[in-house]
Amino acid sequence: MIKFTAPKPSINMEKAKKPNLKEKNQILRKETEEILTATFSHLKEVIGEKKFNEKVRKAGKILAAGVEKRKAKLEAIKEKSASS
């Protein structure tokens, strides 16, 4: 009887599945940009498509920048209040 053992992956699978902070911010930024574009689509005609896309991109970056920091801060506050 021959035993078959699967080869061990060279990359830790847990690390490979979880997106890092930069990837999370990129995903969040793109989602934010889509929402802003859908919400303010009537302004695209007034401002112009190129300027509108530029402004939406900048707003997405600004809004996504502080989200992870804020999440970590809120979690720390919840843990502190739960332990008290």
C-alpha cells in the first residue's frame, strides 16, 4: 500500500487569504468611488467627465485613508470598556 502525502505549500495559506492593509484600502477606495459616482452623476455633466473623475478619486482616497485607523481605535475602546 502506497501512502500519498500532499506537498506542503510554500506560502502560509492563512496569510495568502487575508488582504493586507493596502489592499483593503484600495478595495474600500474603489467602492467609495463607485458610490460617489452613482450619487453625484448629475454633476458629471456640469463639471465635465475628466474633472469629475479626478475629484471623485481624490475624495475616495481621503475617505478611505482614516477608516482602518478608526476601526482599530474603536476596537481598542470596546476591549477596554469590556474588561472594566
